Amino acid sequence: MPALPLGLLLSMTHAGAVAAGPYDCLLEPTQTVEVGSPVVGLLDKVLVRRGDQVAKGQVVATLESRVETATAALAHYKSNMAAPTRSAENKIEFAKKKFQRRRDMSAQNFMSGQERDEAESEMKLAESELQLAKENKEMAKLEWQQQTSQLSLRTIRSPFNGVVVNQFVYPGEIVEPGGQKKAILKLAQLDPLRVHVILPIAAFAKVKPGLSVDVLPEAPVGGRYVGKVKTVDKVIDAASGTFAVFLEIPNPKLELPAGLKCRAQFPIEIDKPVKR
């Protein structure tokens, strides 16, 4: 077969379509957060350890809160106090009867108008005291809600289903939101797992969200898993001519660990440049 002219070889830029991959990838947590406290306090208990699984909303740590618990209990007691309101209601009932009697007696000239006016004044004062008792009770309810909210800030909960990655602070230490020890635990969400892949620019127009991709973790885990394209970066790295793609793999039993290298095989074909 005759050789192609050198000029023709140099003018060729592509050698047809080839399968996309496999490409190196990395299994990552969907998200990783450092969980701390929004208030300053003494760390009382850490209820989980490194490697433990946690559920969303699960209590993972608590701060010392005996004073706050007592304050909330006092506010709750005040919000349920009924005696001031009942006392004001009884007082207004008596004042109304007294005013009615003196008003009738004054109309028959058996009592002076001044005594009638005094009875009316006592009745209005009793009405004001009843209104004040009702307002104080509503205020006590609001104070109880405020104290309960402040107390809840001293209970640290997991924001998602995940695992404990690390512990930074231990019982007996002071937790400061704005200080050096602002985080108590580091948590990672491993279901689903995120797969980070770097692809050449030739695949940019062909990779879309929702595309199914075969993911092959390295040994000793091995196996084949199907991930879905979740995000395609819209910014291309000009220096390397590549862009990032992120997949998601369901991991309900946490069989796959994060931090594991893998290979990703995309069901697309891209044009491969000819080596000169």
C-alpha cells in the first residue's frame, strides 16, 4: 500500500470517533460539613464516635444546659399560671356588682354621686387589672418559647444521613462559634456518592445531565456501578483543555467508601486527534 504524502498527513486533524474512556475518577462524599454550636458553652456529651452512622436530626452532642433548662422550666410554669387571671376576674365581678348597687342607690338618692363614681372607678380599675393579667400570661408564653428555642441551640443534631469522619472537641472543653474550636464533629454524606471525573474538551457537547455512566472502583472494592451525570461544569480549563463532570451513585448500604479511585466509561464517542 503506497504511503500517504507527508502534507496530507499533516493536514489531517482527526482519525474518526472513539469510545469515551475509561477516564480516571474519584469517589467523593456528596457533602462534608463541620458541625458546631451556634452558642458558646461547655461541651457536655458527644454521643457518637468516629465511623458511626448518623441519621438526619439525630442528636450527636450536647452542651452543659442545666441553667438554661431551669430557666425554660420556670418560663413554662409562668405561662401556665392561672391564679392572676382568675383573681382579676373575681375582682371585676365584685366591682361590677358594687357599682350596680351604688348606681341604683344613687338614682334613688340613697347614696351620693361621689360614692357611685368611686365604685365605677374601682370597676374600671379591675377591668384593667384583668387585661394586664391576660397580657402577662401571653408574655410568659412568648418567654417560654424564647427560652425553649435558646435551650434547643445547645443540642447539636446531624443535618443529614451520613457518617462521622472526625471529632475535634471533647467533653469538658469550651465550644466557641467564633473561636479556634468552633467545630465539634466532621460529618460526611455518603448516600449518594459523588463521582468526580475530568474529561477532554471533545466530550463537552456530548455529556448531559442524566446520562448513565459505568463506574469501576479500584481494587479491592472492584465491581461495576451505574452513576448518573448530575453536573457538568460550564467553565473549561484552557491550559489542559478539560472540564469537570460530577456523577451520583446510590449508596444506601454504604458499601462504597469515599476517597476511592475509579474509572468511568461514558456511552459516547468523541473525535480523537491524530498523533503527529
